[in-house]
Amino acid sequence: MSHNHSHASPISMKVGQDDNLIHNAMHAGITKAETLFGGSFICHSTANQINSKGIWFGDDPLAYYLPVFLLQLCLIFIFTHFIHLILKPFGQPSFVSQIIGGVTLGPSILGRNTAFIDKVFPSKGRNVIDTMGFFGFMLFVFLTGVKIDPTITFRSGKRTFAIGILGYFVPYTFAKTVVFMLTRFATLDSDVSKVLPIVIEIQCISAFPVITRFLVELQILNSEIGRLATSSSLVCDICFLFVMTIKFVARLSSTKSIGTSIGSFLSPTLFLIFIIFVVHPAAIWAIRQSPEGKPVQEIYICGVFLTLIFCGFLGEVFGLNAIVVSFFVGLAIPDGPPLGAALVNKLDSFVSVVFVPILFIIVGLRTDVYAIQKMKNIATIQFIICIAFCGKVLGALLPLIFLRMPFRDAFALGLIMNCKGTIELYLLISLKLKKAMNDECFTILVLTLVLVAGIVSPIVKTLYDPSKRFLAYKRRTIMHHRKDEELRILACIHRHDNVLAIMNLLAASNPTKASPINLVVLQLIKLVGRSSSLLVAHVPRKMLSHHSTQTEKIFNSFNKFEDVYKGKVTLHSYKGISPYATMHNDVCYLALEKRTTFIIIPFHKQWILGGTTESSFAFKQLNKNVLEKAPCSVGVLIDRGNQKMFWCGFKKGSIYQVAMLFFGGADDREALSYARRMLDQPYVHITLFHFSSPTEIVGGTERSKMLDTQILSEFRLKAFRNERVSYKEEMVMDGKDVLSVIEYMESCYDLVMVGRKHADSKLMSEIGKWKHGELGIIGEILASLNIGAKTSILVVQQQTRFWGSRDPEESTHLRKEDI
């Protein structure tokens, strides 16, 4: 049944109201709907209106619910993605294109054509799409709750609370004051006066899911600003819920009916008790029944879905919004693997691709730019929005400036906290359907959301680049490292298979009491089933378990390593959970904070049984970003598996054979400096292959060649009369001679070391035609050739970024620190 008036918003009817009126009206031949709502109605037959038989049987497919619904989904998908394709190069977030896509289908553009709107978005099908949209949003909010870790607010320190609290109450106070003055001293339309309190509430929100999605799109989720923004937005949301609760209690106190007051108070109280003491313990129990690495049983997934739907239904029965209920049900499910990640994997793509776009259709159909008639109303609403916007920026700035954060970064955070998205859009459409605002005010607010998101995104991109922070103030290289200093190494781990090769390399690095190794181990974990990234020190479980997790196995291995080298190695264990696209931020940030000299990161290819390899594009991009942005030297470790356990077996007389390939250049000098440190390790034998040629073996400046000569002379002097060191001068004429030397190494060495980059020359250009990639020319050849199943390869890059740096290869003057 559809109303013949132009306004087609769904109307909720409470059963049992006006029963006498309805009874009398039915006797008078008047329908229930006519009596309650006034006006005339057109009845649509719903029998057999779902599926079409097809055009061959004379049916009009657009007269049936299912074909129309599918067409609506196709249109919003096509329009939003096409618009996003156009706007993405301008730094616009997906939210902007989604709103514009919805508005395009509405009465502002295509919907002006009555034939189009009647066929594609007929009034009889509005309830279907509205219901589907709100059910989809219910699932979206449930997943948002699942991804949230509420404890991050308590781990983030006082500045998070300061930003969150001031970020809510400063704009709230400013905007409320201005609205009070406007209503006292200016003449406003009644509709605008009614909507201004709503404007204030929406502008003061910094919705956690909106902020995290915005940060993911900008690829700064696990940056310093990203972590501050996620934690602060959660505090800001708590402030919003606190204010809403006070208003709800005040409204209850003014209610005359005692039964209504008691019921309205008991419903949320009993629901929270059920969530805390039934749903959450049940989720914890399900997680304990799910072993690590194995899929969560289907019965637990079904149980969560059933709980969600049942709680949503009960919430609607007892006066609680199903959307709010679904959020708290999601919050009761622990984030991350196994259960949280399983739920996100099952639902996330379908909800974000199919259900959430329906909300943009619903909004677009009710957004009409032609409803905006008075410039005064636009100016009034925009003025309040501007006041709240500035207040939120100020609320974020004040504590950060006090804590001496750079103004540029603090201002960027203030802009991020002003971002609006799907949550605010839902609040607007809900209020519109409740007739809390007219078409004009609704359209102004929707378009303002688009405008703010469209302006903030490119400005934040310009203001904040986390990689600019990864600049050391001095040279952090092994070459410039003093003998009496501890060597700070950051070892990155993806899985337990990476551990043995790294521990063998560390043991060969000759940790001593005079020059100990300060080791930071960082396990890199993909962000799954949670919204916020995490970089925290690993805390061992107090209660020992028979089933150790992969994380515990990794850190337990390094704890044993520390025990073996007690007094020579100091261990610090960290866990970083972040998206692959920004995982390098964790590596570079920790390297900078710990004043690391050398980063060890696994190669993106993993050798498995049978000699085959597994390659990860995500790890390849991670390594590329670390090599580009690291504040110190980096070594990419290629582990072919089947390594002997040298790190704890050398006491029994095992020997670790190392080959060092030296062509020339800064990276080869850094690799040779690392090999030089290994000279004093009694169970390490080193062979230095010095490649030379009648022509230029590698390019470079005279200064670079002078440094090469000096470090070679120093190495040979230190290795003089050392039986564990061999020096081989390899004269090569072309690339084939280089390959023959490398192939000769087959199965002879446990570790082969080489620099990553070599300056261009005729010889390097010839070899580069065969192989070229992230490891450099020689590194790629070593990785591709079968030089031994037990041979690891370390490709070294000297620090490329430090404050006020110039390319060390360009200067013609020799500085003492470079020798």
C-alpha cells in the first residue's frame, strides 16, 4: 500500500493504538490507514509480485520486486565506482563518491525524470529497499563492534583522553553558545531552529568506524597520528553516549507514566547484563574451543548470528533500537582471530559491497537540491557547522601543542577528527524518517558531509606524511658503528619459519660483553577482524598452556637465544598488528624509537619442502617500503630452509661458513663492515671474493672508489694471519664470468653476503639484462640460482636517509666519519 502524497517515508505503526477509532471507522467503511493518517491510499496487490516470468511472456520485469531491487543495486554499484574512479586521483575518499552516486539517482538529478523514478524506484518498493538497507546497516554496526578493542583507550595514555574529551566538549560548548545567541537575537525559521541541536550533536561526533576507515584509505592507520586518532575517537564516542544517556534519563524523569519510566530503564539494564554475563563469556568459551590455525566451527558462527538477530528482535520489542543492540552484541565478541576474524571474513565483503550501498540509495532518494530555497537557512546551518568544526580542531590542538607535538601534525589530527561518514549519514536518515527535519535541512546537511570529507582528505594528505619522521639525526650504519658500543638490531618475523636463519645470523654477528647486541624482535601480523592497529610489547601469559600460540613459540625461541648469550644479548619483544599496506610504518617507527643500526627483514619468497617457493606480493611491497624509508641500514635475509642450528651448536665445534661478495659501492662497504664484525667469532669462517675487471667493474665517484680501497685494506689487515679468513681476487671479463664464480659456491657456504645496489657500469648493465628487482642485480641472481639448499643470502643496503644528508657517493672530500 502506498500513499499518494509525494512524501514516501516509511511510517511505523504501534499495534493497539486508537482501537476504538479504528473499530468505528471500519463500520463506516473507512480503512484503518485512512483513519490514522488521513488522505486517500492506493492498494497494490502483492500476490505474485516478487519474480517476473520474463519479457517473452509479456511481463514487465520492473513491475516486480526482485528485478527492481537487483537493478537498483547494479545502478548504485556502477555509479559509485565510476565516480570513485574519477575522484580518486584527486585524493577523495570512497565515501564522497558513494554519496554522490546516491544523490545522482535521486530527485536531484536522474530522479527529476518521473518516468525513471516510477520505474526504477517505484513507491511500492520503497519499504523493501528501506528494510534491506537498515538490516544491512545493522550488520555493518555489528561488525564495527566486533572489530573494536575497547581496551585501547586505557593503553593510550592521558593525551588520548584529553583529545577525546576536549574534541567533544569544546565544539559542543562553542556551538551551543552560538545557537543560544542566535535564537535570542536573530529571527530563524522554525525548521532551522528545530534542526540546529541535531547539527551540533552530529558535528561533535568523531565516529570510530568512520575515522578508522578514513585512516585506512589514507594509509596512516598505524602511524602516530593514526593511533592517536583511533583511540581519541573512541573516547569522543563515549562522551557522546554519556551525553545521550543523561538526556535519556532526563526525558524519563519528565514522563508521567511510571510504568513507561520503569520499563524504559529496565530494558537497557537487563540487556547490558545479558551481554556482559552471557554473550561475552559464551564468546570466550567458543574461542577456547577453537585451536590456533584451524577454522572456527560453523556452529559457533551460526550461534553468534542467531544471538544477533534474536537480540535485535527483543530490542525492537522492548523499545531499544536494533542498530544500537547489534553494536553492543558485536562489542561482546573479542576482536581479532579466531572468532572475530572469522565473523569479519564471513560478512565483511558482502555487507560492504551489497548492503551498505543500499543506505546511500535511501539517502539519495530523499536528497533534493531543489528543496533548498533560502540562502539564510544555508548560511545559518553552515555557520554552526563551521563553529563546531573549528572547536573540534581547537580541542585536538590544545593538548598536543602543550605536549610539544609539531603544529602541522596536531592540525592534521584536528582535521581527521572532523571526518564524517556512514554513521553520521545513518543518524541523518533516521531523523529524516522520523520527520525531525524537513527536506531542505536534510539536503543541506548531506551535502555538507560530502563537502567536509572532500576538503579534509587532500589537506591531510598534504600535511601529514609519516615517512618524514623516519629520519635519523646521525649515521646509523654498521660501518660507522664503534667497537665499544652495543649493536642495535631490529629483527622482523612473519612466522616461526623465519626464526632459525635470523638466530644463526645473530650468533655469527659475534655478540660480546664489550660489544653486546641489543635485539628488538618484531612479529608482523596482518590486521584481521579488528579496526585499530596495534604496536605493543609482548607480555608472556602468567598461566602456562600446553598449546602455545605461534607468537609464543617465536618469542620463546628468542628467549632461549638470550639465555644462551646471557650478558651479551638483550632482548625486547614486540608485536605489530597492521594492514600490509602500512606495515612498514611499524618497522620504521620502532627502528627510529630504538635507535636501531640494522634491520633484518625476511625475503618475500619462502622455500618449502621439495624445493618449491611461496611468494607473497604483500611481503614484497613491505620490503620495498622498508628499503625506501628505513632510518638505518637494512638487510633482506633469504632463507632457503634446511639450515643447521649453528646458534646453539657451535659449542660442539660446528663451523659457520660465510662468503662475502665485494664489487664496490656504499652497500658493499656496509656488507663488508658486517662481515668484519664476524671476524672475531671463533666458529665463523669468512671468504671474501673481491671482483675486479680490466674495465670498470662498477661506476661511482673517485671518493667512492677511495672508500672501497680503504675498507678492503682495513679488512685484509685485520684478517692477516687469521686462518679462518680467506681472500680471493676474482678477475672477471664479463657477466658470464661473474655467474660462473657464483655457481661455484654451490653448497659450500651457510651464508652469502652482498650489497644491494651497484653503480651503473658496462658489466652491471650486461648482468642487469638477466635479472633486476628489489634485491639489486647481484642479489636477484643469488636468489634465483640454486647455490645450495642450506645457504642463506643477506642482501645489505646502507642507510639512505638521515637528517641533512647528501649522497655519500657525490662528495669529493673524504670525511673522517666515512672511513
